[in-house]
Amino acid sequence: MTKHASTKQIRLNAFNMNCVGHIHHGLWKHPRDNSVDYRKPEYWIELGKLLEKGLFDAVFLADIVGVYDVLGDGIDVTAREAVQLPVNDPGYVVPLMAQATKHIGFGVTANLTYEHPYLFARRFATLDHLTNGRIGWNIVTGYLDSAARGVGLKQQIDHDDRYDRGDDFMDAFYKLLEGSWEDDAVVNDRERGIYADPAKIHRVSHDGPFYRIDNVYNLTEPSPQRTPVLYQAGASKRGNQFAGRHAECVFTGGPDRPTLARIVSTIRGQAVEAGRGRDDVKILSGLTVVVDTNEKAAREKFEEYRAYSSPEGALAHMVSGTGVDLDRFGLDEEITDETLEALYPGRLKRVGEARAGSFAAGTTRRKLLEARRFGSQQAPLVGTPSQVADEIERIVAETDLDGFNLTRTVAPESYRDFIELVIPELQERGLYKTAYEEGTLREKLFGAGRARLPDNHHAASFRTWK
């Protein structure tokens, strides 16, 4: 582009998961891919160093606490293609990367539906201490029936009810991290023999519709950020309301740019309705890039990658979120709303309108497989550094996104290619930072002096000691 469409500095996370296959399924089979080493500390240490070299804002660690067992009523495809199975806990790799880096942040996905705020608050405060204020929490409420069954439920709690629980969870979480210890409660006075002033540590109670805390003290002293940077992923109406009240960074998406632009505008509007500013929320979407020094080489690399992809793996991933076993449909049989409602009564209420709407008119299993020829429904940008930068710039200009979660394809090669080829191009255009700012993750995202949630955030109302 000869004239830059945007002067907004782009935010960039590395989208990853503590497993073999994450988004682009089947690519673990590529001979240069090292994702099967996810169990080894060195895998995460080297990844953290590489991404910090590229000035990434954060490693965004996805997670699920169930398995994709809907397609074929089992895990045949899921297990063969390592479709987020096996999967390890994302939180434990953070200290490994934090010790090897200084600036990059860590967004850790955790499903609040199966947690209790009391111990959960301690876990994330501990991570914030150990990273010197570089931790974020990606708030999810779950979408897999298999996860619900794993904790003793018959099936997933209904979609909107999960967000009602989420609001209650967050209030208790804020009370613990924001309302128990005053900023100067820790005095660390060796001569007087006083580590913390008991008069400045307050009991917390919460009697909500779903969670109860009875007259307790928070277990941890205030961490650099107190509350982790709050990420949230989703595109449903109820999810957007939740994001407007709580989230500082939202991961979303849409089938096309006009739809994505409307979603971005809606989320910013929800923040305003909650008494916050439109720019108090950073909004990101997924991005996949295959890049090389010339267009021919980039296309050849893409075709080389695609030879290893698994459309079936991508389908197993997709259908578990919708609750629809597509093996019950012929390859060219149209998947209609009427058929789905007959097969799965109440599905919309359980999975939510965003996931339930995955089947447009005329959809067949063959068309879904064809759309996932690169192992995912997410189409990649393929081209030279300038072509990729042009397209990134257009997306930001047309949607008002703040940035992207960059998925891995062949790991870590795809990250390295982006760092060495695309980031210099973005920097030359003034669209990407050339150095990290000092401070916590929140300060790096929102500015110096903003280590804590601002006074216009809902959490601030629980600082009753002020």
C-alpha cells in the first residue's frame, strides 16, 4: 500500500496451546514441526525467547478441560490427529518462559465454571508475582459437554447461565484481589518485627447466586497488577455484555470483515454502557500467515504445509463446539436448522447463538471439509512480507481491530518467519513497536502508571478500604 490506511500500532499475541495440535490440525506431521516436544521445558523456554525477540505483547495460551468426542461419538479422529488431545495445563509453562524473558506477557485460559474464586485468586496472584506483573487471564465459561461430564454434570450448563455464573464469580474474585489487602498493608519492617499490618488486611464475604465466601482474608499480598489483565474470548450477545463489563482484551472473529467490524463496534459500545471508554478494550482476531521472500516461494511453502493438514481433524474440533455429530449426515446431505433441532432439541440454548449458527444455508459435510483444507476454517494470508503487511493494515483499517492472535502452523518456523520477515515491514510503516515499554503487562498495553485496573472498571467498586 502506498498510503497507510492506519497509524494504529498493532498488538500481537502468539496463539498457542500446551498440546500437539492446536488450530491448524495435522501439521504436527510436518518434518520441521516440533510441537510434539510440548512436554519438554526447553520447548517453552525457547519459544518465550523467540517471541520476545519479535516483541510480541503476549503468549496467548488456549485451553480446554474436555475432549472433542462428538464426531463419530468418540475420539477416533481426535486421538489420531492429536486434536488438542493430549492437553496439559497451560499455567505451569508460564514460570518457565517468565524466567527466560523480561517483557513478554502471558495470557492463560482458565474455565471459571469449574473453579472456585477463593483458591483461583491465589493461583493467579502467584503467577503475577512470579512474572513480575506479566500475567493475564483469558476468561472462558466452557463449551464442551465432555468437560461438564468430567466434573460430574450430565451436560454443559446452558450458555447464558454460564455467563450469569461468570458475573458472580468475577465479583467474588475482585473482592479477594482488590478488597482484602490495602496497598500499603505490607510494611516489611525487620526492626519492629512486622511484615504486614493486620489493620490493613480486611475480611471478605460474598453471598451470590452461585458462589459464597464467608468472612475470609485473601491469601496473597497484592501482586504488581493485583488483578491479572483480563482477556475474554467470544462473539455471542451475552458474551459481549460480559466483555463490556469485565474484559480488557477481547479475542473475537467473524465470517467477513463487515461482520467483524460490527462485532468490534458492539464490544466497544458494551464497554461504554458499562461506564468505561471505547478504547479501554483491546480487540483482537485470529491470524494465520504463510510468508516468504517472494510470492512463488510463499505459495510453494503453503502447498507444502497443506500436504500435511487434516480437514477431518478440523471438523472434529468444530463439531464438538456445536454439539452436532456430522457422521449422522451424508457427505452431500444439507444440514438444516430443522434437522438439527429434531436431532438435538434445545441445542441453541445450550451452545449459544454464535456456535449454533455455524451451519449456513446449503451447508454439507463435504463443503465443511473443503473449507478446512488447511486443517482449520481460518484462511491464511499467503505472500511476501509487503503483501502480508498490506493485508494486515487493511484488516485493521476496515474493522477497527487493535491486533491479532497469530496462530502457529509449522512450529516454531511460522513464528520465526513472521518475526524475521513481516515485523520489520510493519515497523517500517510505523505500525509495530521497535522496543518494549517498561512496566507490567497492563502498562505495556494501556500506558505507564496503569498497572492496576482503572477506577472506571467494575472491579474498582470493591476497593472498599479506599
